Amino acid sequence: GENVEQHPSTLSVQEGDSAVIKCTYSDSASNYFPWYKQELGKGPQLIIDIRSNVGEKKDQRIAVTLNKTAKHFSLHITETQPEDSAVYFCAASTGQAGTALIFGKGTTLSVSS
Amino acid sequence: GAVVSQHPSRVICKSGTSVKIECRSLDFQATTMFWYRQFPKQSLMLMATSNEGSKATYEQGVEKDKFLINHASLTLSTLTVTSAHPEDSSFYICSASASTGGAGREKLFFGSGTQLSVL
């Protein structure tokens, strides 16, 4: 089955800096790669996703890149703000109806002002 | 995005009792819902896949008789933790798949989670 590795497990940056979180996956059939932000005591919130027919997607300060050949994808957050502090999870699936997501272990991002 | 409502958000129960958690898709129909479990500072672990009108599919190591899942309608799935014990204390999160347009364009939206504490 699918296995998703995520690094780093913790990341501390200064406000205004960029943050990059990287993930690798094992199943070449996976073609849907979402990123979730989870705040303490809450459910994960979808912040951006990418499908294998594109290499990069951007939404304001957040971008995701995908290298399907190497089976890795990354989350980029620019101009970080204290409210970006949370746990971020990458995930992978085939993207078909009824298919569950397999999650990475998460990255705790701390943005200090 | 699509809204998934989960209740209760927090429950404390005595050992040996049963607890029911509800997961509703508010503005869309969800043929499939998923139940995840999360321990503190850990990732989300898939417990089971719930399909409307049929039996749930459980992941390896998850006791189907302990974690009863019912998906009686396209907008409601329930997870019942039977005869709960302290080791069942965890954060349980449901999710539902919503189509964003076209086959293979599913996105997964999560409920707000239920913190279960078994005394």
C-alpha cells in the first residue's frame, strides 16, 4: 500500500521567512496530493492540493510543487505569519471516489514574531 | 469548501460504556465517509471506510465489533465505540468525500473531531 514520508517533523521560522515542507510517496498510482493544516483540538483543514497532471499550483502565499518522476511533493509558504503556526499534513491517494487519504506524520510549524 | 459536521466535540465516559459519534455532510451527499483516529502529536490513522447502505471496510488491526460504523444515509455516518476502555481515549475524526467536478476530482473534507476520554 501507499506510504507517505514527511519532513521535517518540526520547523521554526521567523515571521516573514519562507517555510518548506517535503513529502515523498511510494505508490506510483497515486495522483492526488492534498495538504492539510490542523490547529490544536480541531479537524484538518484543506489548504491546497495538486493532481498529477500539473507540476505546480499556487494560492496566494501557499504553493505546492509535484515531481511525479521522483515521487515527491512540497508545500511552500512565503511571508509566514504567526497565524500560520499549526501542524501541517501531506497526504496522497489515487483521487478516485471512495479512496481514503494516506497521511504523512505531520510537521509542526512555529512562526515567531 | 464542503462542510462536514461532527458531534460531539468532546465526550467523557466511564469505562465499559458505549459512545456514539455522528458525522454529517451538511451541503453535499457523501457516498463514502472515512473514520480516522489520532493520538496526541501523531498523524491521522485510517480506521475504516464507511459506504452508504453497506458494511464498513475496516483497516487491519481495527476491531469491527468494538468500533461499529453505520452509514444509513448519504449525509450521516456514525461511529460507536462499544465497551470503551481507557486505551480507546483518542481524537476521532470523520471525513467525507465531495466531488469538485468530474470523475476523479474528489476532495476530502474533515469534521472538527471528537475528543474521547474514557475514565
